[in-house]
Amino acid sequence: MRLSLYVPGNSWVHRLDPLTKLIMAVVAVILVFVLPGYWASAALLAVSLGVLASGGVLRRSVPVFLGVSLIAITFFVVQGLVYPGNQHPALTLGPVTFYQEGLLLGLKLSLRLYNILAATLVLILLTNPSDLVESLVRRGVPSRFGYVVVAVLQMIPNMAATTGTIMDAQRSRGMETEGSLWTRMRAFIPLMGPLVTSSLIATEERALALEVRGFSGNRKPTFLHEEVIPPYAWAVRALYLAALILAIAGRWIG
Amino acid sequence: MTVIEVENLRYRYPQQAEPALDGVSFSVQQGEFIGIIGPNRSGKSTLCQALVGLVPHFYKGAIGGKVMVAGLDVHQHQVWEVCQRVGLVFQSPFTQMSGAKFTVYDEVAFGLENQGVARDEMVRRIERVLRLLGLWEYRDRNPFALSGGQMQRLAIASVLALEPEVLVLDEPTSQLDPAGTSEVFAAVSDLCRQGMTVVMAEHKVDRIAARADRVLVLHEGKSIAFGPPRQVFAREDLPALGVAIPPVTEVCRRLGWQLPDGTYPVTVAEAVQMGGAARGNHNS
Amino acid sequence: MVSRRYSPWALRFTTLTIVLIPVAVGINYIGKLFASALKLPLWLDSIGTVLSGMLAGPWIGAISGAVNNIVFGITADPISFWYLVTSIAIGLVVGYLAFTGWINTFGRAVVLGFVVALVAAVVSTPLNVILWEGTTGNVWGDALYTALMAKGWPVWLASFLDELVVDVPDKLATVVISWLIYRALPKRLVGLFSGRNEVESL
């Protein structure tokens, strides 16, 4: 089991350094809130999808988009029904009326949702998380913080891998995991308890092992691998930042 | 040259009434292989951790006495300083994996990056220790995909990359199968032969007896014996104190197969030699 | 006067407490895993954050919460990134109250559970309103939201109650379960995490 959705590859996006991709994602998300109107939002979404496509990961994004489609539907339903600015009816199903204003708001919110998703997927699908973290540590983020984030990525699959065996073991001892709500709730602690306790106890051993490798030294670290920033990365950064400045200026003036 | 000097070391963990170490003194020469044995709760782990400074800096508690290792007064320095001169390997291979690196090669680099070692030097050291521990062909594997014995050798490699003068190991084979155990003992013996000073706490007294230059016996926080294996294991009081002795020695004691200096064989090889000679005498 | 080391706000950043952070995130994840395997109507995805607060105080609790949402935000679920403020708030509150005696008895732990639910709802509501006009994506909560909005209630109040309906059972269960696990831990280990000890001479 791998925690991250990262898809390795060799496209121009992959070869960008992590910081550039972080800038791309952050700027795109800010633009979601700054850009006015539906067409601008749709255009932004198209750009993000374009970047994903050129990275060869558009297919992989589909499950993520589908995953939130339920939330998008609730936007249409809830706002269509009860948005305070509702005036003009659009659709009537029996006793229930959906209004134009609410449905349009639902559209706006859904565009916002998908935009945020698409923008951050550039980071998620096309950047190796440990490269991203190392990139930040190189620029001054404390290395102990970098350790924490990367350690999570390996620790979680390791911990999750043991959960299957724990459930089987407990079931074979007669623990009920199906049935009424109360039965299932009672099963939670015998499953969680031992795993959590042993993980916390192991924390002491982990800390000792890290200590003897100089973890608490807090010195400026060096890096085994070199960071490669392709020349066109600077152009990409400039482009995105320019778009951001223009959008903010446009909003401010208009 | 004395590389470890422990004087009247006393230590008590926080919220405990009894001291874990009660006046331990000994010294170790460069290049020696010292075994530390004793029943459970005798202070073996505490002593190992005291050589690196984890006792007292990690656990706090109350400490007295002096520990000098590789020229450093351990109590006056932080653990990250001491660990450049003294390495410590623990029991569990799994929890010694940093978790922050995805290949064996990078895992060794973890301590080096922390210590700010230059890149060229890092590359040189990593290759050296991986080849030394027989892990060079596994360098692209994920550390968690290794066997127990391999993981433990990786832990040793990671600590060795910091180029310490002394290597301390706290029951490094207790969670390994026999194959893993042999791997670790072989690796440690190799290191010793190349001049590294090694201190190893162990339950497997037969293996210690075969390789150690001297053996330190701990009991309830006190050092009750310190000398070459044959001398130490010849003592009558060890079994009563719960200190394990090599099965071979026990058998020879009961058979009365004593060596000229009053001690008993501590390895099978010695016993076989003796037994052959005894049978030879008997027949002649 | 309370010594600096015993103050709830002391910076307990040792290797041990730092290593606790990824473990706490792992525990959060496992909680969510078991809760969904057992098909419980609760998320139970903050047990690690709560435990880290109980063991090592508000700063570590807050950081565990933040790292939790950051990591899930950049690896699998971008939306959770925005709610890192909520996780931080939970870690802070649990850490502070745990170190001022609010986990000494079961009764107090229950009160703590309600407080955490309240704080989580209060902090999440502005996020919900700014991001998606106040809904939470949870069936029961959103049903309440819809009903209240239909009656003309203000958005922020409907949203707050939407969030509260979801948070009270979940956070109450989370805090009680964490408390039970905390009480069962070896005292020696709890002492190590709390950083209350000092080096003395013999």
C-alpha cells in the first residue's frame, strides 16, 4: 500500500523542481478565489487539467474527481433548495422546488471544488512528496520537521499493513465485528488499543535510535542528492506569478 | 591505549527507588572485544546506553561517577556529539530504521546528513560501510523490505558511517533467527579484527565466550567479575546468581574436565581438544 | 509558582516528542481505517492527535494535527489540507486541558470530549462557510442545515449546528477512547513524554 498518489514519469512537469510545482498549486488555488465569474473559473480548470494531461496523469485524476462528485451534488441540492437569495424557480419535483439562484451558486461552488482539486493534484500526482519536503528543508525549513512529514509516508503503510492480521486474530478469538451498532462499537477498542499501545512504546526505541545518529544536533544538514532545477522552471514561475498579480490587480481596479 | 574508562558509575531512573547501576568500574583497551553478560534487569542495557550518554541525557534521572569514552567525558557532552565517537546498535532492527529514507543507500546517509558531512565524503563512507556489511548489492532496496539480519546489519552500517572509534551493541541478535545471528556476529568479528573496539551486551553466552577478549558480568547493577572468558566462567557462584554460563562449560565442570589453570573449556572446540587428550591419556 | 518545565505551554521538543508526531498521524489513520472497516457512523480520525496532546502537551498536539492534514493534503486528499486549522485547535485544546488536570477522571474526560467537539465545530464553521457556504458533506448534518435554512435561519448558525451534529458524537468517542488508552500506558513511558524529569547528581 502506498500512501501517496504520486505517479513517477518524465514529462516536463515531472522534471520541474518541487518548489515550482508548489508555486503553481498555491497560485492556482488563490486564483480560484480571486477570479470573478464562471468563465474565468472554467478557464482556470481547463489550464489545470491541461497541465495534468501533459503530465500523463489525467486518467489517474478521474477517481479523485469522481470521489468528490457526491459533495458537488449536495451543493446543487442544498443551495438549490434553501439558498437565501433564491427567487426564480427553475425546477419543480412534486412538493420540492429548486431555484435558479441556488443552482447557479451550486455551480459556482462545484467549480471551486474541482478547481482546488485540480490545482493541488498537480502537486500530488506529479511530485514525489519526499522530494518536495527535501526541497523545503534545503531552503530553511527545519530538518526535524522534514523528517516528521516523510516518516509519516512510510510509517502509515507499515502500520496499516498490520491491521488486517489484527482483525483476523481478534475475530478468531470470538470478537464480533458485525451486527448491531453497539456490537460493532464495542469491537473498536480491542482492535485499536493493542496497536496504539505498541506503537507508542516503539516510539521510545525509535527516538533512541535517532538520537545516536545525531538527530537532536539541530545543525544545518547537508544533502546526499543534488537538486536539479531545469532552466524553463523560472519561466513557469514567472508566468504563474504574473497571472496572479494581474488577477489581483484586475479585481482591485474593476 | 585505554579507550573506555568507567569510574564508579551509579545511575537511578526517575521515579525508581533502586539504582540501576551501583558503582560500576572498568576500563577497555583499544581493539578489545568486551562482552557484557548478566541476568535480566542486571543493568546491561543501562550500561550500554551510559556509554553513549543516553543515560542520563535521554532518561534524566540521577547519575554519579565518570564515563570517559574516546577522550570525551560523556556527561559533559550531548548525545549527538558523543555519537560521532561511539556508536550504539539496539535490539530491534525494525525500530532502528529511520523511516525517512526509501532506499538502503539513503538510509545510511541519514546520520551523515544530520552531521553536516560533505557530499563527496558521504558517498565514500556509504559505499565503504555497505560493502563492509555485505549490503552493497541491496543498496536500492527499501529498508523495510530486508530480512531481520539484513536490517540489523543496515543499522550497524548506519552507525558505522559516522566513523566511531567504539561500537556498542545492546543484545543485537535477540530478535533474529540463527542465520541472522550468525550474520551479525560474523560482521562484528570482522570489525574487531580491523581494530574497532567493540562492547556487546548479550544473552548468547556461548558466542560471547568464543569471541570476547574479556567478559564483564553484571548483577543487580554491580560488576561482579571482569576478565577473560575462561576465568570468568570458571567461577562457582555464577549459576546461583542467575548468570548463564556456556552449556559446554557446565558439562565439562560436571565431567570434571578441568584445564591446567583451573578453568573449564568455554567453547566446543576446546572441549573436543580436551576430551581427545583425556581419552588419549586414559588409553595410554 | 509553577516551574517552567511543568507549565502546559513549555516547549517539549525532544527527539522523543518529535518522533511521536508521525506515530500520532499513523494512529489517526488507523482509527479511520478500523472505523470504516467496522462501518461505524463516526470518523474516529483524531485519536492520534488527541493522544499526542495528552502525552506531550498543546504544541506537539497542535503540530501533530497540522502535520496530519498537511500530509494527507499533499498525498491523497487535498480538501483535508484546509481543515488543518481544526486539527491544530483540537491538539491545542486537548494538550492544554490535559496538562491542567482535565484528564484525571473519567468524568472530566467526558467534559473534555464535549469541549473538543465545541471547539472543532467553532473552528470548522468559518471554513465551511467560506469554502462551500456552510455545508459539511455529511448526510445528517446537511439535512439539518437544509431544514434550518428553509426556515430562514442565518447561514453561520445553520452551518455551526450542521458541524456540531457531526462533531459531538465523533469527538466525544475520540476523547473517551484516547483517555482509556492513555490510562493503560506504562507510567514510565507517560513520564518520559511529559518531560517532567530532570538530571540530578548521585
